[in-house]
Amino acid sequence: MGASGDLLAHGRAILAEQPFSVLLGAELTALTPQRAELQLPLRQPLRQQHGFAHGGVVSYLADNALTYAGGAAMAAPVVTSEYKINYVRPALGERLIARAECVSRGRQQAVVRCDVFAVQDGEEKLCAVAQGTIARMGEAG
């Protein structure tokens, strides 16, 4: 297994330690030093009353993808410092995919953007766009 495979395996191990991610059924499907992709099967309990994904579910997926891409870019433990999300259409479908890419990184933080797609009948439709600042974790104090 190469370095990118090691990074993906490490990322999957971290995801498995996140109880909320496990509860939702999130899957880390790609991780490189600049990009991350998370997917989530869109089960009925994750939908709101109109049948599309609850905004909190879409937001969770964007937040986690942003953090993975930023953490991989900085090669360090990180947390989300802030992020903004724009919902551009209802997330209808069987699966959500979040693709994040680091656009700028320094020693202490990275700026990352993310597109979230809903997949229905094999077709991806953009449903949200997010951007965030990912911060290196400091020493516990």
C-alpha cells in the first residue's frame, strides 16, 4: 500500500472513532494531501418532512470533509475553526457525496472549500457549497 493508501486507512480509522459519524453511516472514500471525499447513504431517518436530506446532515458532511482535507493538507490533528454553507437545492436521492479541497494552507490553519452532491439514479446534483477555516490543534491546556 502506498502513501495515499496509508493516509486513507488512517482517515478511515479516525472516522471509525467518531460516534456521530458511525451513527450516520458516513464513509471516507478518498483522501489525499489536498482532497477528501466522504459519502453518506441517505436513509429515511436522515430526511426531513419533505423527503430530502435534513440540512444538519448536509452540513455535517460538509464540515467533516472540510476538516479531513485541511488536516491532510497540514499533516496534523485539526478542528474546524469556522465554516459557511450555502444550500443551493434540496438534497434528494439515495446518497450524498462531499468533495473538499484545500485552497490555502499555512502552519496553523488551512482554508478549504467543499461541494456536496445528492446522487439520484446515478446522477449527481450540487446541493450545497461550503468553505471553512481548519485550525491545527494546540496543546491541551
